[in-house]
Amino acid sequence: MRFVVVLLCLTAGCKLVYDAQYDDRRAELDAFRDDFLPATDRVQFFTSASARLYWVSIEKPLDEPLLHSQLGNTRVDYEFTRAQNNIATNYRLSDQIIVGCGDFSTAEAYDATASNQLIDMIDVNAQECAVDGRNVYLKSSRIISRWQPGGGAPAQVVDLDAQAIGTDEASFGALGNLMLLEEGGRIWKIDLATGMATWLENEPVVSGAVFFDDRGVLYNTSAGVAYSDYGTHASFLLDDKVADGGYTLGGDDYKEAYRVPDSTEYVIHGDHVIYRGGRGIFAYGLKTTKVVDLLLDDGVGFDATVVYRHPVVTSDGTLYIQNDNGIGSDDHEIYKLSLDGRLR
């Protein structure tokens, strides 16, 4: 039998051997997976604020979109969103509040722990908004203000002209006293305690989704997914690091499985980047510099039965992913698995 295996490797590039290794590893990883939401819920969107998971499903019998969340074992269904279109773009989400500011003429803040509890609302003239905790940030012209629902009128925190930031602002987000603003492809780090802004000197410039924590930022560029460190302003392409991350399952035949495609499917969790590779969900250790497989797809192309997409991680270390196997536009299961002990 040993002679047969060697002969296969010599004549068929070890493909049969590597296929078996891949299938064995896929089954091993799937044992960590649990069901979270069935395909019949027709989940259209899901994300996390930090500890709280949010998703939009299509509710029977009238096929109405509805926003939901779960924190621990407690689920909340937000009736004020029922039958609304564009829920994902019209609301900003945190663990504590949900803010409707899609039309930017009014801002309505709801309690995230209740089904239909309005906290406060104000008239605004804003072009963009973001939420962190119980704080709402509103950009009106060249001023960013902070509004605390139930606590009075918004107060200015950043003057973009005073910080010499250009006029091509696309989006921003906040985390504690940190704000990140993307302007014309440049990423600015803003200290909300002082209003001072610092350009991260990111090259190449941003061309896609941005994800950040208190130490660094991930973003898509024309050259691939990049990471920049706040302290040093040093940047690198994630795929360059992953290529040297020590992952060897399947040899060259499966190299595309763990490499980083031109994608926006990535998050930062602690010291790791969780990302969608060519054939599954993987983690790259920012400190360990190692690649770890978390879930591997079952099949490829039209023959695939499970394709893991859109990783989302809550602060308790639970990874949520969607089965996007291309069968039906809305009918995709949502799975979850604990990252406890899985990252290195």
C-alpha cells in the first residue's frame, strides 16, 4: 500500500492524497460548528456591534424584513423596523442603542434591549452618522458632533477644517475616544478627547470596507487587503503575511484555500484577523504570524454544499458565518462556533 501511495504522488501530483487530507480536516473542523439560524429564516444581513449580534430576516407570512439581535441567550425582535426596506443601511447599531439616521434629516435612538422603545429623537442636517455605546456621532458639513440620546443637544467634537482634512470624506466610525475617518482613500485617526487628527500614511489608498480596533485597521485596496498599525503607521498586505504563515494542508493543490482573495470579508478579533480565504474561514495571528484554519468549504463551484462566508465575531469569542452555496438567493443557514482554544 505504501508503494501505491508513492506511485499516486508521482503520477497524479498527490491529488488523491491531498483530497483525502482536505476532506478529513474539513470534517474535523465541522465538528466544532453549531447551528444558529435555519435557512428558512432567509437572513439577508448580519453583523455585530461588539457583544450583540444583529441580523435582518424575512418574516412570514407577509415576507417582511425585520431586525433582530441576540446577546447571550436573550433575543430581541425590533418591531419598529418591520417591513422597512434598507434596514442595514438606514440604522447604526451598538450594544446599547439602535439609531435610525438613514435620511439624515432626523435621528431616532431606540433602546437595543427592548422591542420597540424610543429613547429620543432630534432634527439634524447630517451627511453621515456613527454609533458607539450610547454616543451618536453626526457629521454636518465640516463639523462632527456627539449626541447622547436623552442628554440634550449635540456638541461639537471635531472640526475637519481645523485638522486640515480634505473634503472627500466617505465614512467614519468610533470606538471609545478613537475615531477613524476615511477621506479620499486616506485613513485618519482622530482623538475624540482632543479633536486632533493624524493621517496613518496608508499606501495604497483605501478602495473598500474598513474594519478597525484600538490598535490597527484593516481595509481593502487595489493591491489587496491591507493592515496598518496606529503606533508605527507600518502597513502590510495580509496575503503576503498569510503566504508565510506556515499553513501546509494539501500542498500546492490547495494553496488557494487559505490565501486572501480580493475581498471585504474580514474582521479583527483580539490578536487575530479572521478572514474568508479561497475555500473557507481562516485566522492570521498578528503576533504569532501563523495561519489557522477554522472551517473549510465542502465542495467547489456548483457542486459545493457548504461555502462559509461573511465572518462576524462577537466580543465573547463566538464566530458566526453564513452558508452561501448559491442555492437560492436568501436561503442560507447561519452557523456559529466558539473560538476558545482555536486560535494560536
